[in-house]
Amino acid sequence: MSFVAVTPEWMAAAAADLAAIGSAVNAANAIAAAPTTELLAAGADEVSAAVAALFGRHAQLYQSLGAQADALHAQFVRALTAGAAAYAGAEAASAAALPGPIADLLNLINLPTQLLLGRPLIGNGADGAAGTGADGGAGGLLFGNGGSGGSGGGARPAGGRGGAAGLFGNGGAGGAGAAGAVGGTGGNGGWLFGNGGAGGAGGDAVAGIGGLGGAGGQAILLGAGGIGGAGGLGANGGGNGGAGGWGGLLAGNAGAGGSGGVATTAGNGGVGGAGGNAWLFGDGGSGGQGGAAQAPVATGGLGGTGGSGGNGGWLTGNGGAGGIGGSSAAGGVGGTGGSGGGTGLIDAAPPDDGPVWVDVGNWGWALLFVVAAAVWGYRYAAQRRVVRRRRSRRWRTTLGTALQAMMAVGMAIMFGALLVQG
């Protein structure tokens, strides 16, 4: 059994091209009809008249065949166009009928969890309506992203919180705050895999202080933390940026902090949000940039302080960079830059002018001390078993004692280094 794959758009385009070709051929035949069908004899003799009549009959026969070919060509173009329209109609009808059964099946699957837990099993959460400050809906327990929070307005000026994901999925973004109101917090990522949602931006304030940026959502096991929302612009001071979300417990980079809002007339620029921390593997988030103070120093405007960078993962990861301090107007004082985050056990970041190297930080020394103590204890217990089982082989006891002494010296060295660094 053979099958035919058809693309209606391609068929319609081919029919249009064939129609254009037929029109061009008909135009050429019409131009050539008069000079070829009515030839004048070259002379008054019978031979010249016979030759002219012969060529004229051939031209008329060609025009007759051309008319028949044009009719056949037009019929083929009409059939091709009708076929393309039929295929397009069948495809549209199939597409219109397909979502119905699928939606019914999903509703049937999601019905138990929707009734018991108030959230679906599969599917994305609903977005909060704009201007309502409504929270985004939670994603499906198995698959699905959280819905975005609605922007603030009316009775709920704060931005809505982003919806959380289920097992797999990303958290929804927080909604932006209304004038001077805080932005919504980003939703948490999936329990197994998924990134945290971004925090909503703080609302701008024409008179007053800008709104605070929402914090970024957290990643649970695997995934990156969400970035913090930016602080709102304010006439009397910028809003502070939101903190970045933490990375996943197992692996994932942390989110960057949001930038501080700008102070337009008086007051200080907003403080940049702190970068999120990583857990086991991952880099800490960068601190947000401090907001600028555009008012002159006579009104007390100072640039916002940059956010602190997040700590890198306990096992490996680079600390986040501190945020840049905000600028100030002429004669003012710029904001202080944020402090950088600490590194994990292994920091594989290369120096600017050298090869890749490994830096063991304070947490690394502490972890090495614990690991060394555990290895020493395991070795001591194993050696005691050997002594009990093979008392005749005294040299093993001597070797074990030597190894224990070496481990003790190593632990003493690491403990001393820990004290020096700490």
C-alpha cells in the first residue's frame, strides 16, 4: 500500500506557477499568430504562392494545437488548485477536531488531582490577569510550568506571585507591582528539574519611593535560581532590587540579584539585590547594581549600594560578583560596590594571566579535615581487625601504625591551614 504526503501550500504555489507559465505561452502564441498565419508570397509565380500557403497552413495548425494545449493546461491547473483546496480543508477540519478529544482526555486525567489537591496532573498553570495582582496557577504535579503572576492594580497593588512547578517544569515569573508597590516573587522550579521564576519588577512611583523588586524563585533539586526583580523608579528614592533565587540542592547556578531603582528628584538610589547562593554544585549569583541618584547632593541623593554576590557551591563553584554601586549626580557620592561571594571546596576559575588552577577555600579546608578524619577512622578500625585476625604478622601492625601517624600529621597540617585562613 502506497502513501502520498501532501503539503497544501506547496500545491497551491505550484498551481499558481503553472498558471503563470500558461499565460506566458498564450501571450507568445498570440504575438506570433499574425506574422506566421498570413504570409505573403515571395513572387507572383505559382511556386511562391504554394510555399506561402504551406507555411500559413502549418502556422494555423500550430495555433489550433496551441489552443487545445491551453485548454488542457487550464484544466490541469484547475484540478491542481481544487486538490490543494481540498487538502487544506481536510487539514483544517482535522486540526479543528483534534483539540477536542485531547482536551477531554487531559481533563479526565487531571480531574482526580484537581479535586483533591486543587492542581492538575499535567499542564501549565494559568497566568494571573493583568492589573489584578492575582497569583499564577501552579503547574501540573507531573509536568507543567507555573503560571506568571498578574501585575498589580486596584485593591491588590503588589504583583502576583508566580506559580510553582510540579515534578518537571519552571516556576512562573512574578508580576510587576503597581505604582510604588512590590513586585511578585518568582515561583519555585520543579521538585526534580526546573528553574525558578524571575521576580517581578517593583512599581515606579511618580511621588514617593519606588517599589521593591520581587525575589527570584528557588530551584529545588536540579536547576537555576530565578533572577531578582528590578527596583522601581521613585521621585524620593529608588526601590531595592529583589534577591536572586538559590540554585538546586544538587546542581544549578543561583540567580542574580535585581538592580536598584533610580531616584529621580530626591533621596537615594535603591540597593541592588543580593545574588542567590548555590548548594552543592554551581556558581553564586551576581549582586544587583545599585540604583543611580539623579538629584544634586544638596538634596541628599546618594547612589545605591551594589548587592552582595552569592556563595558558590559547597563542593565546586565560583562566588558571585558583587554589584556595582549606583552613580550620583554631580557633587554627590556614588554607591558602594557589593562584596563578592565565597567559593566552594574547588574553585576552577583561572586567573587572568595564568593557567587553570584550583583554589581551596575555607569551606574546602573544613571538608578536607572531615574527610581526612573519616578516612583515618576507617583505616584505624580496619587495622584493628587485621591485628585481631593475624596476630602473628606483627609487621602489618607496624605498617598500620605508620599510616596512622602520617594521617595524624596530615590532619594537623590541614587543621593549622584552616586556622590560618579562618
